[in-house]
Amino acid sequence: MCRCETGVQIRRVTRPALAAVAALAVFASGARAQSGAEPVLSWKRVGGTTIGEDLAGPATGPARNVWYSASGNRLLVETASNRIFETADFQHWQLNTTDSVPFTPAAVSSAAPPPEKGARLQAGGTRIYATGQENIFASDDSGKSWLNLTGYNNRSVIGDGFSALAVSPANAQEIAAANRFGIWRSLDGGLSWRGLNEELPNLPVRRLVARRTVALADSTLIRFESGAWVPDAMSDPQASLRAAIARRSGWQFTAAVQSGPLVYGGTADGRLSVSRDGGMTFTEAPHAASSAVNRLWADPERPESALAATGGQLLRTVNGGIFWDDVTGSLPQAVIHGIAADRAAGVVYVATDRGVFMATLSLNDAGAAASNWKSLSADLPAAAAWDVRLNPDNTLMVALDGYGVYETPAPHRTKTIRLVNGADMSERAAAPGSLISVLGANVRQGIVGGASYPVLAASEQSSQLQVPFEASPGLMQIELRGVSDRWTVPLVVKDASPAIFVDADGSPFILDSASGLMVDPATAVHAGSSVQVLATGLGKVSPDWPTGVAAPLDSPPVVRGAVTAFLDGSPVQVTRATLAPGYVGYYLVELQIPTIVNRGTSELRIVMNGEESNRVKLYLDADSAAQ
């Protein structure tokens, strides 16, 4: 950690890694972009198929049924996806396409009442088992007394929501239970339990909420953290949006999405509507879809461009929902569950019952339907794809029913290069001293006229450059030189073009001034505290500082222009704005949070010379840090 005379603190160990995540974690190859060869996809799984739920073992999704083979040497399970898996070693699972779900074991009766209301009684050797919703019980005296086999500290050690209990025909002490957390096995009649979920493909991922956060079939969220999926207490943003719309306007949507001022909604009976007042009122489009609207996608930079999935149809609007046209084209017949698109590249991805597909499609005008559909599922498990997501770092993610989340370099972005802002991956203008990223090329040198733009870092997938502090405003062409390739792309430079650094999920890079520690997205910023925002694009500094050189640790140069900041539209005091000590192209803006704020999520933005930064979210606590 470094403490400078200005009071600035930065955890120096973590900053280069965070910068790399923001600008360099991409996979596209500039060399391949020139060759025109089809990219070879290399899918890799993100995490496994289990969730850490603080139970007797890792959990997974709901299991409908469990039973033993006639000899007791195999255990079989039916998942919520209607698939049957079996295991012979009680560790590794494989798909079973020959067996069918057996009849439910005959229930037994007892003169005494069951230990839990509605519990199902079944025989297991000389004892009776009772399977309730909350726990499993056993009785060795025909139901006169019951032993709770799963309860401890007022909860079940293997979770609740039991759907079935199986007793091995080879050993009455061996039992297996199915519930909403997966499959569990006991070898001592239920006195101790072990999970059998680690290799069972039963994670019911339905939507990719963020880079490392997904929604399950029951709308609960899990996030990938420290190498494992764990529950996330945050609310589902898709469900929250639909609920907010229902409160404001009364519309009940099966899918909704917001981009800028426009809110799109789709209903279970195939109606598509758009709101231009934040979801208060909606106008229904004349086109009625043939099936329920499963998913909506809207371009974040051009809200008038949107896509809708209705059954097996893909619909497009380029005029803000006034009219939708069918652009399904030759897509193989299958229900579409998820959509991702790159409007600038004219590419669309869909997640369907038959896997994930990619095609070319114009999203700027009402051109031809999607063409050249290509399956991207050759190296993926055979399962329905429920969602697909394009990340800012040039990766493509897909959610497979049961099998979890997979990621690969986005194939369309290996064919083109893009020049974007180094902080938020947007196509906003650059400014003197700011960072720019080239996605899809290994750049060795950047030149505008006779001026050199230093390359700070480069890989086969991307490169990061700094705009010289001496650069003049205007539209220019920057020549990018690789090992054997050259590209010329337009670049707009303004006196100031602020942008706040965010990670792949859109979480801002903000530090607590007192501790110098990064503020976690779920950590509240207290009223009256001071925070430091990492940004780029704030222009020239005083005294002048050489391009490509890290800012000094003591007395870093001060931003010349006036920096203002707004929290939920209200001005926030900017106490200082300097280059970030020890870094190239980073600026540090310190803000004083008001002593009185509303508790909850707020929106922060920086403004210079009338140019606004990206808007980021902060969670505020109305209580002061001192309290």
C-alpha cells in the first residue's frame, strides 16, 4: 500500500491485476483476424455444477426421484430436466437412456400420526421411514416413536424440499434421499449423510445475470467466488424490473429489458410493448408473436435496436418497438431461450433447446433476416442452452441446463478489431493522457501523424495504448502496427472524455479513502465518508507529465480542468483530481459523500466540459462511518 503526501492510498498489489481485467482479458487474435479462417472454439467450464450451501456436502439443483437398481449396485436419479443419471461407484454419474422412473414405493400405514404433517411413510427392512418436506425420520417401533435423521439446530443438514427416499435392496441401512438441493446418501440408516452432487450435471442455470453471477430456475442468484458457486443475496434484476413495471403500470411481463429511456416488455400471450417514460405507460406493437415472449435484448448504445425471442421465432425492431419483423431465417427449429448481439459487428447469438447458434444480422436497419446460422455447440455437452452472453472482454458465455456455465473467445470478434475506451470498453472519445484498448490485435506501435502512442501492454487478444498528453482535439486516423499486420482506424480526441473504470460485470473501481481498500459492489459506502474513483480521460495535468510514464508517488500532477461529480443527479464535492500515483493513464478523483444520503443503490457519474462519464452504481448507507 502506498500513502502519498496528497493522502491518496492505493493497494499497489491489486491494481495491475484489476487493470488487466478491465482492458486485457480478451482472446481475439489480430493475426487470425486478417486470415479469414474460421476460429476454433475452446469452451471451458466456469466453476462446476454444485453450490456451497453449508450443508453436509456441496448442493446442486432439485432432484425429482431417486431409486436403487434391483441388485442395489447402482443408484439412479431423475433430475428436474427429466434426465436420468446413474452411478455405480457413488461418485461418477453418467446419462442413462434405457431405464425409466419406477413406480413409487408402496406407502405403509401407522396407527400413530406421522412426525411431520403430510410425511410419506415407507418400509425399509424392519423400520419405517417418514419423508416430509423439512426432514426425514425413522421409527423402529411401528411409528410409536420417531428419530429425526436430518434435523440439527432447527434445520436439515442436507436441506429441505424432499421428493423421494430410496432404500437399498442389498442393505437396509443404506438409504438415499432426493430434495431441492440434490442427492444425499447414508450408510448407517440416516445417522450420517454425504452428498453425491459433485459430478451430477444438475445445476439449473437459467440466465447469465453478470460475468460471474447467474440466476437459477427458481430466480435465486448464485455467484462464482473463490473457485466455487455460492448463494448471492442480491435480488434478481430481471425479476425486479418486471415487478417494478407491474407496480407502475399493471403490465405483467414474462420478459422485460431496459436500455436508456426505453423499456421493452413481452407477455405470455405474445404481445410486445414499449415504454418511453421509464415503465409508467406502454404502447403495444401491432405485431403479435405466435408464442410467449421468452427473452428480450436491447442494444445499450442504441436503445431503438432490440430483439425478442418468442418460441422459435426471433423478432427485431430498429425503431424503438414501433414495428417488429421476423428475422429467424434458417435457424433450426427450437425454442429460443436467450439472446446476445453485437450491433456494430452485425452478429447475433441465440441459446436454444438445441444448443447455441450464431448468425449475421443487421441491427441498424430493417435488412434481411439472420443468415448463415452456425452451431457453436460441437464441443459442449448435449443439453438445452438457456442463455448466452457477450462480455466486454471479447468472451462468449453460455448457460447449459444441468451442466452449468461455459466460456469461449467470441468467434465473431476474432475477425475484426475494435478501438474502445480503456476504462469501460465503450466507444466514447479519447482525451489527452487517457487509455484506449485495441480488441482483437497484438499492437506493437500506434502512430497518428508523427506522434507515437505508447503501447503499455499487449497480448494476442488485445493491446492497451495511451493517448499522448500533447494530442490535439479532433477526428484523426490512428495507424496500428502489429508484427506483420497494419490497421488504420478512426479515433476521436476531445479535451476531456471522462470514464470510470469498471470490471467485466460493470462494478466500478472505487476505493475507500480511509483504508485504501477497494469498495466491494455489495459493501455500503457510508454517509459522510470519502471515496476515490479511478478514471481515465480527464485530460491534461499540471505540471506537465510525460506520456507513458507512471505518475509520481508523491505530489502527483493535478487535473487542469474542472471536474464535477453527481450522485443521483445531485452535485457531490470533488476534493481533488490527480493522476493516480504509480500508474499510467489512470486518474484519481476523490469525492466527499454527503452527510445525509438515501439508503440504497445510487448512480454516480463524472462530468468535464459537458462530457459525461459512464454511470456506475454505489450502495449507500445513511449511517455515517463514525457510527
